[in-house]
Amino acid sequence: MKLTRLLAVFVCLYSVMAHAILEVTVLKQDEEAFPIVIAPFEVVGSVKQGQEIADIMRDNFNRSGEFNASSSKDVINTEVDYGKWRSQKIEALVYGRIEKVNQKVFKVKVHLVDIYSSKELYTKEFSVHNSGIRRIAHYLSDQIYEALLGEKGSFYTRLSYITVVNKGRGEREYRLEISHSDAQNPQTILVSSSPILSPAWSPDQKKIAYVSFENGRSEVFIRYPFVRRMTQKLPYFDGISSAPSWHPDGKSIALTLSKKGNKDIYSYHLKDKKLTRLTFDNGIDTEANYSPDGDSIVFTSNRSGQVQVYIKNLISGKIKRATFSGAYNAKAVFSPDGKQLAMVHRVDKDYRIALLDIKTKDLIVMTNNTLDESPYFSPNGNMIIFATNKKDRGVLSVVSLLGRETFELASKAGEVREPNWSHYSR
């Protein structure tokens, strides 16, 4: 099976160090969300993965904000009692079977049925390596999510983030981490005593661009987390280099450079090694992010005298101000459909995550914290991950756009910052 081989390759290529798992804390959940039962899989042979697959899938659906997923052991794989589930107001049922083929390979079969129509909406049977059980649970979650809602899920993806640990005597340890979308199976791909900032997944999910001060100045690097390949450093351009953002085609990176003493946005083509200036104002232009079609960038600028968000059409060259609510809006990123922006918006003295409709200019404040930063959309656009501060400690938080679900990701060892959500696996 192609998928089985792919999962095995992912595991084998992790030439990295394990690190502490982030603790997941659910802060708010809507019990009126789509009711679904994900039952423990029937087990054939001596395996524990039947329960594990169901648990991972159930957690995925609950975090999405779209579902109220529960468990039930009262499921018979050969016959579904639709009347019983209708009486409990359950709308869909997921059940399956896992069979041990040998010490390393399992055969998995999964079913999704619509309770009210009494129809099977999805079924799949395949083999999987034992090291790929968690990844396959995320993959199945995406398949079932799409079968029920008609749009892709974001479970079979990855997160990147920075952890910071105070080592004492004024020393800190910075780690660039990657994990599954549920913050499990974390891997450390870089450890440094110098600050690490702004990790960004490439569109093909094979590279991460980031900022490091390891050479005593702000520089942009590219790291390859799944293959043994040397870290690539972008050329030294004079001054600082910061805020990398990948073009959707993966061939170039937008970044902020302070050439000639002024911060502007440039595009660097990785193959041609060509640097192109994209903004020319005397003010500070920074924090660029490409639109999904690559035809525009959104960026932060103080050119109006306030810190606001602007959009430049790279085809026409025209720049328009995007934000008009409040005196401070920054760090904006496009939604996957290109219709909305997530950003940091100041409310009095607090910094919160807000959502802007680009066409109507309607701005909705999504959070009620005091120090939010670095928002980023899930690949399907239904969730936003961001960094925030709780009890003088940096944590990550995720909020669904429906406002139904909020959960936090925290590390026992230190602070968590600078989240980024990968694109879909290819």
C-alpha cells in the first residue's frame, strides 16, 4: 500500500531528538455540535491499537469545534441498530476493525454510517505499519470529516513552534519543534542558545524557514526535517533579515530586510538567487504573508502613522489599506480561501486575535486575552492557532472560527511561542 510505505518513510526519516509532549487543555466546548459516536475498533489478535485509533479520532473531532464526539462499546460490526442511535440523537457512527498481520503490520478497516439515512458514507480497508498508527488515525479523521461536511479536515498535518526554557544564570535554551496537528509525537529539529523565531512550513511540507541569531545577527535559514540535508542559510543582505513567508509555489520566500537602514519587504527566489524589492515606503514595512494564489501579499506598516495592515497586489502593484478599526493591527495572515485575514488587534491595552473580512472590512475579535500574537490558520481555514500569555507563561491556543471550541497547548518545561500550521501532505 502506497500510504503504508509513506507513513513508514515519515517515521524512519525523523533524524531528530524527542522532546516533551505539549499538554492539551480544552477550555470551551459546545455540546450542541454535530453528535457523532466513534467506537473502539474491533480487535483481532493481541493488539491495543483499536482503542488508540478511536481515541485519537475522537479527540480530533472534538478539537475541531464542529463535532461532539463520544465513545460507545455497544457497537456490533456486522449490524448497526439505527433505531437505537436515532433515539439517542446520534447523527453518525464510526466503527472499524484492526487485525494483526505480523509483528509490524496491521490490517485496518473503517466504516462511517449516516444514522438517519441508514446509509454507509465511507468505508476503507488498508494495511499500515505499527509505527504509523497515529498518522493513520489523523488521515482517517480527515477522510471522515470530508465525507460528513464536504470539506477537508486539518488533522493529517503538522505544527511547528518554538519552546523556550530558562536554564538559569540568564541563559535560555531555544528549540524548534514539530509535531502532529494534535501536538503529539513532538520532535526537536534544532536546539540553540540563541533566539529562534518565525518558523514557517514550505507548501510541500518538506522544509521549514526560520530566523536565528546564532551568528550574532538576525538571519533566515531553511531546515529539512525529514531528510539528511545541510541547513541552508539565505545570503547576508545587510542589516536584519526576518519574518520569512513562503510563496505558494515554494520557489521563493518573502522576508523583511533592513537594507540601507529602512525595513522593507523583499522576495528572494531560491533557485535563481534573485532578490526583488516589493515595498518602497519610508515607513517600516514588515511581516509579509502571501495570498493563496500568490498574487498578493498582506503586510504590517506604520506608513500612516499607526501600525496597520495593508495588501499589495503583486500584479498591478497597487497597495490598499486593509484595516481601519483601532490604532494597532499587525501580523496578518490570509485564510486558505483568501477571503479573510487573521491578525493581532489591540483593544485598549490588550492584544487579541481578530478576524477581518477583506471585502466588507468587518472585524471580529476572536479572543479575550491580554497578550496574543502570531496567528495562523489551519489548512482548511476553520481554526486559528496563536501564541498567548497565561500566568506569565507563553502557551499556544487554538480557537475555532465558529467559536465553539478553544483549547490550549502548554509545555511543562517552559514557554511555547511562534506557532505555524503546515499545509496538506502531498
